[in-house]
Amino acid sequence: MTAFVRDQWYVAAYSREVGRELLGRTILGEPIVFYRTGDGEAVGLADRCVHRRFPLSESRLDGDTIVCGYHGFTYDSGGSCVFVPGQQRIPRTARVAAYPVVEQDSFVWVWIGDRAKADPALIPRAPWLADPNYTTVSGMEPLNARYMLLVDNLMDLSHETYLHGGYIGTPEVAETPIQTEVDEDSGIVYVSRHMDDAACPPFYAKSTGIEGRITRWQDIEYHPPCLYLLHSRIAPQGVYPPAEGPDDQAFHVEVVYAITPSTENTTYDFWAVARDFALDDEEVSRFLHSNNHTVVMQDVTALNLLEQVLVKEADGYQELSINIDTGGLAARRILKRMAERSRPEGAVTS
């Protein structure tokens, strides 16, 4: 059974996805409907009418209210019922839960848990996604697998060599040892892989124009439970950051993933690639979007397959872990601790 981490902010959508059409998403098993008011505010409400549980996401907007598509119960943006059919009196309990929602760095974040603890200052940042000095391509793919499989996948990039060869993977990724650090106070996991002399994969050769071998750095920063950052530095082989001043002889790519559990066995895989070069080059943008989408779909295929293996597997199977797994194991440990702390009192886990 997957242990969810509650009392946390999760990415529910890109800001561009939330508008005057109703959008249904299930986050940590909770169905939520999102929309934008006439004033532009993003709203998240429980996606079930209190009357007969009809999905509000399959209903319609009337101004800033949602009119249930089954019997017409109508809810304002705070979740209060403002109309019921056939009577004047509105029952006191006729309301749906309203979720704290914040827009930041092109994402719509929703708080799952105790509303009193919903502090927007706790949302981790991905500022490149809204920075005019970067150009971003992005997307989202549903994953028919538990969210921990995606965390494992992203924390150990050695799989790039084997799963993503011909796109972002080269032999040096798997051959180069990693360094792992854990900030126990903040709960952030850092994994670094610095390749001094590596082949340039097509993903970077075609987007940067670099010919020949490269110096390639991968620096992961995982903010459990939802946000994953990969700071990628690419430069001609032997070109390192200067002791002072800007690192303007290198190309920088910020790869962002938001890992949002939907149910115990499904996940929203939000991905974005922000670059500090060729900002206005639409051809580069199209290439990076297409190439990274292919990479994401290779992961989706592999993880969906792995999920089917796990659900059929007998209890007690012992995995073998090696040095490349230290980041993923640290992430598992922190997520387990966070889940235990956020578990409602008296709840039983299996």
C-alpha cells in the first residue's frame, strides 16, 4: 500500500490549464475540480456534489458558480451551496470542501491536508519557468504507476544510458560515480554527477550546436514530496565555470518535474525544460519539446510495466541496491518519515 504524504503542497496543473472550463484532477485520492473566476483567481473545490455525488467537473460554470449537471445544486467559489432545486431553504451542510490554491512559477499548487497548516511560503521554487531570461517547453503525462517509481527513476539517472540512448543517454552517465548529500533539517536530497569528458547526446548537440565531446554536470535537488530539479550544465570539453563572473561559456538547462500522486497506482508526471540559450529559436523549442516528450514516454512505458510486475509480486521480495541508489534510498527514507508524521491519529497502515 502506498503511503501518501499529506499536509503538503502538490502541483495540480499548469496555470495555462486552469481557465473558464472545469478541470477535474484526483490528488492523493481526492477528486478536485479547478477553474478560474472572472477575476482570474484559481479555485479548487471537492469534485463531488453533496446531493448525489455527481462530479462537478462534469457540470458547468455560471459566472463564478458551478451548477451541478445532475440536479442543479449550485456552489460558489468558496464551496458554499447557494441554490438547491425545489425549496428556498438551503441545508446548513450543503457545501463542498474548498482547497487552498496558490499559483507560482507557472504551476497551480494545491494543499492536501489540514487547511490550518497551508503556508504558501512552504512551496518550493522553480523560478526559471517564469523567468524571461529562460525559454521553457513543458507537458504532463499520466502514469499508471505509483509515484515512488517515478521518484526512484529520477533520482538515479544512470538509466539514461540504457533507456534513453540516442536521446539524452551516453555511456559516461552510468560510468560516472555520484555524490549524495541529505539536508536532514530541510529534507532536501542532493545528488551530483560531474562528467569531465563525455560524449554529447543528441538532446544537447542539436540544441546547443556543440560538436565533439563535452563537460557535463548533473546536479539533482529533490524537494519531497513533489518537486524535482535537475540543474544541467553543458560546455565544450574542458570548459569549467570561472572563479568569478558569469558562467557564459556554458549552456544551462533546468529540468523540472512535479511528481503528484493521483491514486495509489497512478501519478501525474509534470515535466518542464528551461534553457538559457537560443531563447527565441522556435526550431530549438520544437526539438527540445519533441525530444523530451519521447524521453518521458520511454520512462512512462518502463514504469507502467514495472508497476504491473509489482502488483503481482509476493510480499517480502528483497531488492538489491548499490552505490547509484543512495539518492533514491535517501528519498524513500524521507518520504516514509514524512508520511508517518502526516498520518491522521489512529490511522492504521499495512
